Amino acid sequence: MKRILSGIKPTGTLTLGNYLGAIKQFVKLQKKMSDCEFYLFVADLHAITVRQVPSELRKRTLDIAAMYIACGLDKDRTVLYIQSEIPQNVELGYILQSNVYMGELERMTQFKDKVSKQEKSITASLFTYPALMAADIILYDADYVPVGDDQKQHLELSRTIANRFNNSYGDFFIVPDPIIPEVGARIMDLQNPDRKMSKSDENDKGYISLFDDEAAIKRKIKSAVTDSIGIVKYDPINQKGLANLLTIYASIADRNIEDIVTQYAGQNYKQFKEDLGNEIVKVLSPIQENYGQLIKSQELQDILDRGRETASNYAFKKMRKCKRKIGLGRK
Ligand code: TYM
């Protein structure tokens, strides 16, 4: 049986980018692929590569777990767990640090971006981040990893690491394939369409949080940067802001960009933006309602307990074999 796995890091608030690029794809795949297993986790160890407030980190970790289910995942078919609750993730992450080179890690654009923003206090774990990410994936023998475009490079490195390990020690890990959506893989910032929408952004007008209320969503879409051309068409070079809004529209409403462009032919941006705001509200309102019920429930705790158990069992056995393979320990 094929296994599909993915994770989200609990930093900042979850955005519409996370939803369209990752969560929604995961839900779709689950509906489409009835013969696959689904592993999904909250990457709290990745979050502490930059300083976090402990109480906020814990809250966001649970928020993401609840949001995953609120967005429509089938809880009976998803192994949902928290990364730090399975120590083998770290154990393999460390081993994989010995199977990746400094030069490869230095080339990671996410690392370079973070360094250019932070300049000082760069932690060692921020640098070795991709080794832990590779471990998250290959420890569970995942076949497919649905992610947004920004994780593509990390996925390529995970494949390189898995192949390198297999070449050195004999076939052992499955080399994972990324699944990147055709539309919505890179949702851009609403105020600056040259930058991807990010949950760590300080300007909250640039992103829509999955927790935003109706008024905030409509306000943010209304104030999203467009252009003075005034014609609704898909032109990601000259009308970047509008192209991003069209992508959001197509992705959230499951429609073709061309259909939407045809619908708004001869109209200005005002109606288009109003309708887009409504579309987003229509999707996010029920998700927020589900989340509100789940976050307080024992059910969420039970799902996470079950997830930890299933993932732990797999990780324990795989790790025991892995250590044997590379000569660690006595037998
Ligand atoms: P993270 O938490 O930054 O993002 C979670 C998922 O959301 C996608 N995403 C986007 N998609 C479209 N447009 C955007 N603006 C946008 N912003 C984020 C990301 O591509 C991702 O799929 N390192 C990972 C977490 C992780 C992981 C893993 C993922 C840790 N281990 C193993 C997969 C497998 C991260 O920080 O994602």
C-alpha cells in the first residue's frame, strides 16, 4: 500500500497559502486515493529552529492538528501525530546529517532567505533543517509528499539523501516523490506579489489567516494590490497581484482560471474582489466552525494518541533496522 505523508511547521498563523498549497491537496488526495495510507504531522521540532514562546508553540501545535481535521481530512484514515512525540525522527535526523554535505545545505534557498533576514543568531538546527525533514519522510517509507512549491528544493535534497544512503548501505529507504499542485502551489503576498504569502509575515494585510473572520477576509481582499490596467485577465508578468488573486479564486473554488477570466470580461476589479472575498468566506467559515468544536474536544487528543502509537510502532522498527544496517550499537 502506498503511503502519502506531509507536515506543517507551527510558526505564525496558518495561512490561505498553507491551505491551498498543502492542506487542500492532502484532503483531495485522500478522497481520490482510497488505497493509500495517509500520515500527517505537526513539525514542532522544525519550529524551534527559530526561538519560540513555549506556551504559544504548544497552542499552535494543537491548532494545526485541529485545523487539519477541520479542513476535511478523514480522521479514521489519517495517522495524525506530533513530530517531537516520536524520538526516532530526531535519531534518524542526526544520522542523516552524516549523509548530507555542507555545500548541499548551504544551497537551500529557505536557509539563505532566513539568514538574509536574520543575519545574526542563526542556529545550527536551521542549517541542518533539511536532514530532519528528510528523516520525517523516509523514516516512514513515504512514497508521495504533497507540498507547496517552496518545499520542492527540500524534497529534492531528501531524495538525494535517501539515494545516497541506499547506495552506501544497500536499498533501505523509499525515495519519495513530491506532489505539487498545478494551481495554488505558490500563493503570493496580497500586498507584495513578488513575495510568497507567509505565516511569519509581520504585515497581516499580506496574508489571510485561516482564523480570520469574514470582515477581515473581505477587507484584505479588497485592499490587495492590483494594477491600473483595470482588465481582468491572467498576466503574471504585468498584472502580478491580479494573477495571484485569480489563482486563489481558481484554487479555492475548484475552477479554471480561464473560466473566471471569461466570467469577468468587461468588468472592473471591484466585483471580482467582492466575489472572491465571498468565495473564501464560504470555504473558511465551516472550517472555522469545525475547528472551534475540535480544539476543545477529547476527540482531538484521542486522534493524536492513536497517531502517535501507529507512527511510533513503524518508526521504532525501521530505526532498529537502520541502526543495524549502519553498524550502530552491538547488534
Ligand atoms: P511550512 O509549515 O512552511 O508550510 C506547510 C505547507 O504549506 C505550503 N505553503 C504554501 N503553499 C502555497 N503557497 C504558499 N504561500 C505557501 N506557504 C506554505 C508549504 O509548501 C508546505 O507544503 N519544512 C516544512 C514542514 C515539514 C515537512 C516535513 C513537509 C517538515 N517536515 C516533511 C513535508 C514533509 C515547512 O516548513 O512547511
